[in-house]
Amino acid sequence: KVGNKYPNPFVTVEFAGSCKDTTPAFEVETYTWNSCISIPVQQPICEDTIIIKLWHKGSAWTLSPDELLAQGLISFSELRNNALPVRWFCLYGWDSTEVPDIKEIAKTGESIKANSFKGRLLISGRVDRVKEDEELKEASCKNAKPAEEPVMKQVCLLADVYEVAGAVGR
């Protein structure tokens, strides 16, 4: 929640000087966009980082700005070589009861790790070739096919721990 209300979420995708966003939803706990953001680029390209941000939409009535809730990075070169199948990305942040003002802590230069699960975002991605004679279009956000949620499988992680030596305390 943002304050005592559910957020007004929207997502932005930034790459190569372009930024496109989804339409915001208002005061929701869960929302389905089914949006496809398309950002055309010309190769070779010097950038490699695609930035995906989840925002809370501010209000023009109360003059409150948009608030960044979470962000993640995806490599363009990795995505060009291997499509990202539909998958959940877990979002983490700070518990406001434990960390009331993260900006004040950041000003001191201290870096603290996120300590609270904030939700998850279902995304996929791919890089499609454009036909040689086709002109690059502007970045856009349009309807996408509904995604099938990834199949849940039970697995067991096994970690063999054998020995420690020379572990000097503080």
C-alpha cells in the first residue's frame, strides 16, 4: 500500500533514449495490463540496459508526483540472443516501520538492503527483427495477447555444506 490506500500502478520501459508506459490503474491490489511495449532501435547500439520501472501514479489534484515503487534491469544483448519467457519478477523494498525515511539514510552514503516483499510483476520479452524495407515506427504501447501464468513445479534445492576453516570473527 501507498499510505493507507492501494497504489495507482503503471509500468515504464526505458531503452535507447525512449520511454513508454502502460496506462495507470487506480487503487488496486492486483491488475492485469496485457500490454505490449515496443521500442524500435537501430543496431549497432551502444546501450545494453533495459530499465523496467513500476510506479505509483501521483495526483494532479493534490500535486503529488509519481512515486517509484520498484525497478529492474534486463540486458538487451541477452534478450536479443534468448527470449525471456513469461515469468514472475519478485519486487522488494523497505518496510516503512523499520526504515521510515530511506532518503535520509541514502544521504549518509550507507546502503541498506531491501527487507520487505512488495509484490511481483509478470513479464516477458523478446527482440524481433524488422524487415529490411520496413521503416522503424515510433515507440508504442498496444494490447498484447493474455499471458499464461508459468506452471508451478515443486523442486528441492540441495546444498552440500562440508567444512569451514579460518573463519575469523570481527
